[in-house]
Amino acid sequence: MKQLLLAFLVALSHLIGCAQNDSLAMIPDNSITVRTSELVNELVILKLKDNKANRYKIYPTENIYILIKLDTQTGRLELIQWSLNTDKEFSATLNGDDLSIHDGLNSFELYPTQNMYQFILLDKATGRNWHVQWGTKSSDIWIRRIY
């Protein structure tokens, strides 16, 4: 991201330098504004693409066959069971609700507790917390907000 910002600043200084050059005095001032706006839009798009590339995280549990996948943009959680026997592999939704307030922040993080079945889900942008429990039966799976 720092490299993109540096490239933007170099391009901006080049545009300003060209605008001040007497041989290019015919360039309208608004063309610099338009090009700068285009560069800013390109930077925003690149940042969003970067967020999408780092959107998901997988967390181990104390059960060696169970992992939890977190969508860091929405707070959605999925239980993943892997196995050497494909008929024993599955995934199940722990939380299918979008908990985000802001788009594209990747602000959710999952923290284990001393209980192997329970985690704390934190929205790092807002400070909101949820108590998450996983299990192999649907009756053992739940999530609730901590106020």
C-alpha cells in the first residue's frame, strides 16, 4: 500500500510539474483534477482488491479435525471438519448473519477461550463482541452478542 501511495504522489508531482511548464500552458487546470481523481479511484480499487484477497482466515480448534473459517469482512463463521475419509468431511454454518457495519474493513477477529468449544468474535472497528460456541451437533452451535 505504501508503494501505491508513493506512486500516486510521484504521478501527482509529475502532473503538477507539467502544468507549470510554459510549453504545456495550454493544459486546462481541470485536467489535472480529473487525472488526480482517476488515480485516487484506482488506489481505492486496489485497496478493495487487497481486502478481498485477505478476507478469510482459518482458526484451529483443540479438535484436530475441526477448523473454523472466518469471513473477516462480515463476521460470518463456518465450521470445517476434514478427514482422510471424504465421507466424513463437511462444513456447517456457525453464523450466517452479516455482522458488519462498515463495508470492506476486514475488522473481525476470532479469539479462543479456555473452553475448546467457545470463542470470542471481536469487531476491531467498533469493539463489539460475540460469544461463539461450536459443536458437532446443530443444537450445540450458537452465537450471541456480549453487551
